[in-house]
Amino acid sequence: MSAVSRLSLNQETIKQWSLPELAEGCVKAGVTGVGLWREPVQKYGVAAAAELVRNAGLTVTSLCRGGFFTAIEPEARAAALADNRKAIDEAATLGTDTLVLVSGGLPPGSRDLFAARERIADALGELAPYAADHGVRLAIEPLHPMFASDRCVVSTLAQALDLAERFPADQVGVIVDTYHLWWDDTVADQIARAGAGGRIAAFQLADWITPLPEGVLLGRGQLGDGSVDFRWFREQVDATGYTGPIEVEIFNPDLWARDGAEVLAEVADRYRALVL
């Protein structure tokens, strides 16, 4: 891929667009990659969504999300595994080889991070062969430590790699997401480690802005509005030999309240100015 053509738009960045609007807007803007989310895809219809993006000439660069593997109760764990098999099926139908995993937080009443991570490893062991049979790689996304209690006990790229490296690289990889990793002074070494092992499944961008909103989840910033050095991250990832998509994934109500085409044009402009 050339540098500009690597840009991919994650569906949540312009959440106000329907799937047909997303496809049309990306085609008009010359963006050829999209990252999709399961809920709106399911609402539209998985097969119909696959046909829509295929007819538009778009590549689905990732599907979000699987995961939530940390429950202790057998029934809840079985339900999570079943839902992840469904997510793998959906990814295969959409033609993407990357299923993003948000691994899950601490179960109610638990304070054992280590045991929670081992349950993630157990789930990966059950799911990775199934995913491989469907041409899909499971991609562990480390989330910023502020999400460790309720969303993801995998907080660093090192922790994600420690899990991923128990399995073949073509079955389990990791996500490099600037929003979650920008603060970590070991991240350069861990990106190099991920690249050397062929583990980088996706590279995602969003900025870190403060003050964080109440609830924090919807506090991702437009590129250039915060603290992240995007060019530095891109250079670190590129140095590993990664040449895949660079996906912009921003959760921000201010962007969702604006005209979608205007937001996409701004994303593309800032990508050129700050990432390349």
C-alpha cells in the first residue's frame, strides 16, 4: 500500500453515518478501507453489509469486537465463547482477517488480575484454531489502564504479547492503538517485539485529550487535538516491516454531531499532516 492509501476509517469515528452512507462517503473521499463494528453490521445484516462494502470496492480492515473472556461462571464463559465464534463467522463473511478483542475486565468481587488474564489465555486456546479455520486472526487490544477494572485487564502491549505469543502468530496477534499506548515508555521496544514476531494485526489512531469526560469511554480526540505523536508511532510501526492499514478510530460525541463528510475530510487532512 502507498502511504495515503493505507488510511482506513473506523465506523465509530463517524457514527452518525449509516452503513450505506459510510460506503458512499469513503468512496467519495478516496478512502478504501473501513473498520466495522458488530452491532450496526448485525442490524443491517451481515451478508448484506458484506455485499455493500464489496460492491463499493472497500476493504474491511477489522471487525470489532470479540472478547470479554474473564467471567468465572461456566455459563457466562460458555456464552462468551459462543458469541466469539459468531464474531469469527461474521468477520469471515465480511472478508476481514482481523477480529479485535477487548478481553474483559475484573468479574464482580474479584481483584485477581493474573487469574483473569489466564482465563483470557484459556479462551484464546479454544478459539484460535476455529478462527484459523475461517481465515481470521484474533487480535488482542491492550486498553489504557483506566479500563482495567471494567473492560480490559490487558493494559500494556507487553501483556498482550505475553498472551499472544502462546499461540501461532497467524492465529493470535495484537493491536497497536495510540490512544491506549501513548503513555508507555516501553512501547517502542514492545512494538519492535511485536513486529519481529509478526504479531501486529492492526494499527489504530486516536488522540489523547484532557480533561477526560465523565465515563471516559467517549474521550478520544481528533488527530492533532491532544498529546500523541502520531508520526513517531507510525515510524516505529513501519520500522518493523508492517505495511498494512492505518485505521482512525475515534469515539467522540462532538465529531458525531458534525457533518460526516466534513469530519472525514478533516481526518484525511490531519492524517497527511501528522502521520505521514
